[in-house]
Amino acid sequence: LSEVDGVLGEYPADEEDALEFDRLNAKAGDQWSQKELGWRSLTGNGMERDVQGAQANLEAAAVEGDPEALHNLGYIHMNGLGVPVNYTRAKEHFERAAEGNINQAFNALGYMYYQGVGVERNLTEAERLLKRAAEADDGDAAFNLAALYQEVDANMSRALPLLIQSSDVGYWRAHLAVAEAYEHGIDTQKNCTAAVVALKKLVETYGGVADELRTGVQQYQEGRYEEARQLFCELAEQGVEVAQSNCAWLTLVGKGVHDAVNKTLRMEGARR
């Protein structure tokens, strides 16, 4: 699954001037600058990564109801970035962000209902929320909705158009799924040309993932478990399967995870 979209922010043309502007205005209580500085701190864009600092600035912006800040806070709590995983708080933030018409928040909520993450599984509600985001061209939502339809329909009739939509806006797992559907004629006519085009998009878009995976392995070998887990989990959201395995394993064994979450995971394992 695509899971949830990453953090929201903008890439200014002049990094140094923009960063200084954000710092000064965030201190003065400017909501926009607090949100942007929070995003920068969370992603390490133009400054050292600082999840705690990011959370503080995002919460300040969220007090005024900034929907992008609310989405990013939901992302922090859902993924346990610098804080214990808390699906209840994540859902609350995503719901408030959705009230501000943030498409990524509809996708996040749809994913939670589809997978039963922090809520009782509800495919009807999941479909409604994912449709809302997919209709606004959110590639992650289109991919998640395609996965839901594949499960419900046991075929590709409703899923393939959504996978094509997701591929068109750049989601890499959709490139692969579309290529496989056309190559093997899965609920559609075989089309080798379309399969090659989809695979070309995949290579062009995610050719650099190997370098990021190597970085994660190096961080793990150096004992920087939280950084390694965070990188693998971010790559996992892009659909990189080896990163999904690494993220799950680090979470299971409690490396790079806060103690409160570690105990819960160990108890879950003991009951099995």
C-alpha cells in the first residue's frame, strides 16, 4: 500500500533568505512561517533535521488551524517520528486537516479505515475518503483505492484506471502495477508498448532509491537506529519493499522506537 502522503511544504527559490525569513517571523508568531519552519525541521530542508523542533512549530501553527500543519502533525504521530506512535492523535489531526480540504488528509484517513489502523476497519468509509482524495489527483489515494477495489472485486476492472491515474502523477508502485497488467494482460488487452512506457517512468522516477537504502544500512551499522528506521519507513511509504521489511523489523525489535512503543510491541509478540 501507499499508506499516507509525506509532509507538506514548499521549496523556495532562495533557500538562505527564505530560511532566515521563516526563523524571524516564526519567533514573532507568524503562522505561515511556523508551519514552513516546522516542515523544514521535519524534512531537513535547508537546515538540520529536528523532529522535536518541527513538532513545536507545527503545533504553534496548528493552534490557528493551519490545515497543512495539522496534516504534518498527524504524519508525525502516525509514524512515531520523535514521539510514540499514537493513531488516535494522528486521526484527530488528519480529521481537522480534512476540514481544511487537504487532500492528503483524506487519503490518510481512508488508509486508516481501509487497514483498520487505530479504527475499526470500514471499507465503505475508506472508499468514500479515498475517492475524495483520488478525485483531486492524489496519487497515493488512487493507488490505495485501487488496492481496495482489487480486494473487493477480485479483478482489475475498477482498479486499473486508478493505477494509471496514480502512475500519471508519479507514484512508483503504480508504474510497476500498470506495467505488469499490460505485460500479462491482467483484465485488459496485452500492450507491450504501454508496459515499457510504465517501466521507463519507474526507472526515471526512482533510480536513486538504492543510494538512500545504502544510507539507511550505514546508519544502522553505526548504531543510529532512529535515523535508520525513519529513513526506511519513509521509503516504505513510497512502496520500496525492502524498506518496508527493514522498517517493520526495526519496529518489531524496538530499535529506533520509543520505550513505550517497545513494550507494547513485545507484549503483542508474547501473546502470539
